[in-house]
Amino acid sequence: MKPTYYITTPIYYVNGAPHIGHAYTSIAADVLARFKRLDGYDVFFLTGTDEHGQKVEAAARAAGLDTQAYTDKISQDFRDMSDAMGVSYDDWIRTTEQRHKDSCAALWKKIEASGDIYLGHYEGWYAVRDEAFYDESELKTNDAGVKVAPSGAPVEWVREPSYFFKLSAWQDRLLQFYEEHPEFIAPSSRKSEVLSFVKGGLHDLSVSRTTFNWGIPVPDAPGHVMYVWLDALTNYITAAGFPNENADKWKFWPADVHFVGKDIIRFHAVYWPAFLMSAGIAPPTRISSHGWWVVDGEKMSKSLGNVVEPRALAKTFGLDQIRYFLLREKPFGADGSLNHQAIISRMNVELANDLGNLAQRSLSLIAKNLGGVLPARGPATEDDIALLDAANALPDMVRARMEQQTFHEALEDIWKVIRAANSYIDRQAPWALRKTDPERMAVVLRVLVDTMRVVATLLQPFMPESIAKMLDQLGVPGEARTLAALAVPLADGTVLPAPQGVFPRYVEPV
């Protein structure tokens, strides 16, 4: 029986169109999902849209649409974006679905039964844009002398009846949980931020609203709808079958990793485990938080007109090329700059020159000098063994990087072997061996094919379409493209197709 692995993206808020930040999270989660499938796991990969709250209601009104019609439209746009970016999700969840409403009601009742929910009045600062409440101490004053949230969002003073979650009672238990699960929050900078927030003292959390009605009704409390974050976070267990803990999908819970942006780490690493533990449900295993993309040094904003549409970017440069760039260019937890020259440099130097040229040179020599037939392995020199050992060590190295979501380091590990293979072919010069020692030439070319097979197998999650073509040219059957299959050598004498370039150089249009 395969081990299970459950991966989620945050569900995307439908108050606007998808942008490159949404695509980045989804692609990172997709790469891990594809890798785990290659590594023999039964993977459940969830994404979707968060569709309730005051902000969505306001956006629908501004668009002149019925709220449900508005959410239908934007949710479909997000789904289209995910499909266009090659995201291999197993389930697409919407918080307006009946299964989710049932799940939220069941979770509320469990938390209420534990004694952690009580009725009171909320009075304080609320930011509609963030769908979050803030203490006076957290507010800043902007250039206009107006109080704003830490995010810069405008705040308003709100007083209304509200149900509260006893978050204050969970401070010590959360700190103990973090200590017992040191890998729960990544990267370490976000972990420090969360620990500081919790140690600073937790206040009870308002978990219902009465000033609008676009939300999930609180059970047995007319006029109250659930706080949008309690609703949204519940999606992760809804998709796993909750409240039916005998459902087929419940075997996947707790989730192995929630991918989130750094701006929503508090909701996932503080509120969510507290809600779950209050309800007697195991928290997720890991919250992996990523940084933001800026464009030519400036944060994306509609007013600056620099919001990057991911589908347009993929159309310009190629989908696999963009997937590769996004995970290669910066550490997952850090911020990074998106600019066209950096994309072109990665495409031309690493994909076209390093990897594409290595494959083209090696396979062309086999086609020209060996009739396009894969040569047998032969007596190995120290140089051969060094390269093959480096390639054979890659699966375990990449596996460890994937567990930590350090995608850029996984790619650098792979590229070290690609660069070593290019140095090897230059040293061995099989084009010269053709005249002086054809048997040795055949051995060198087989070493190169075996090395490229490992490299290509590991690159499949990052660039699935392009690497599938490369594996075709290397003569690797479809059923032999898993990590476990690397233990079985390719059959000697396999007829290889005529080599064709997989990663063309990018030339700027005139």
C-alpha cells in the first residue's frame, strides 16, 4: 500500500483576478505533488477559491453583479489559470459548496462543545481588505496621518455582537506544540515571527459577524455568519471528507504541507491549529510559507500597472520555462524580483546551453556514429564513475530538498551534475574518440545517457512537457520514469528517436 501525502495551496480570495503570486504558490505545490507521485506516494493535491466575506460582497457590488454570479466568474478564472499553468490538482474546492457549509457547521459545533466559543460584543479595529481584526498596538499611522493595519490596509472601528473563540486559552498549548514539532513552520524567519506573536499574548478572537450576510451561517445563531478565516481554513478538512471521518479521503489527514504566502502565516500557524485541537482534530504537519515577487524592484499593484498575468508570461516565454524560472530564481521563503532579462538568462544559459546542448550533443553523436542505438555499458574509468556516482546520489539529495521545500537548492543540485556532465563530455571528446577508440566513445556516450536519464527523471515535476520529450529521446519507456525505476538500467540496443532540440534559445523579437 502506498504511503499518503496531502498537499494544499491556500484557497485564493475571489475579490480580484489571479496574478503571478497565485501561480507561483500553485506551481510550487504542483512540483511537490508531482515529485511525490514519482516517488511512489498516493498524493492528494487540493486547491480552490475562498468566496465569502465582506470584501467579496463589496467587490461584487462594485462589479454590478449578484454575489454568487461574481464568485462563479472569478473562481472559474482561477481554475482556468491553474489549468493553464499545468497544475495537477486532484480536487478543486469552493467555499460556496454545500459540502463545505456542512463541514464548517460541524467544526463549529465541535469547537463549541469543547467550551471554546462564547457570545459577547466585539469592539475594535477591523480591516476589510485583510478580513482581520487588529489591536491598537498593531496599528501604524500612514503619511496622511490615518491609522492603518500593519499591511497598510485602512481600518474602521467596529462594534457588533459576536461569538468569540477562546484563543487566549491556547497560548501555552500552542507554544508547547511548536516546541514538540520544530518543523511545523517554515522558513525559520516566519517561525520566529509566529513565536514572537504568540509569546506576546493572545486575545480571544471574534469568529462571527452580523453586519453583512455573505458567509456561512453560524449554527443556531440567526443573523451571525462565520468569520471568513474560520470558514476558509476549514476547506482543508472539508476536502478530506470531514465531518465523515470514515470518508475515503480522511486517510490523507493531517495534511503534510499547507503552502501559504507570508502574509497569511498567522492565520495558518496560530488560529488553524488552535481551532483544530479545540475540536479534537490533529493539526497539519507543516506550514510552508513563501515570499513575494516584485517587478523590477517594485511591489506589484494595480495603480502602478505592473501586475503580472501568469498566462501571458507563459505565452511569451513558454510554460515550462516560467515554471523553472519561478522555482530556480529565489529561495521559496524569500522575496524575489521578476524581470524579463532574468527569465531570458535562465532560459538561454541553463536550459538551452547547459541542459539542451548537453542532450543534443550526446544524442546526435549516438545518431550519427552508432546508428541511433543505445550502446551497452562498458569498462568504467575513474572519470566515468565520478560522474555516475554524482548522478546516482541526486535522488536522495533532491528528496531531502523537497521535504524542506527548498526548490532552488534541488535545482542547483541537479545543475551541478549537468555542469559536471558538460565538463565530462568536453574532457572525453567522444567526437575525437570516434576515430581513435570507437569502443571507448560508445562507453562515454552511454555514461552521458545514464546521467541525463537521472537528471531528466528528477526534472519532470518542474518542466513536465519538455522533460517528457527529453525522456522520449533518451529511450526511457513511460513506465520507467519513476524514481524507483532508476534502479533498472535502460536496455542495451534500445533504438532512440532522431534527436530534436527541446530547449531553444530565446531571441528577443525585433
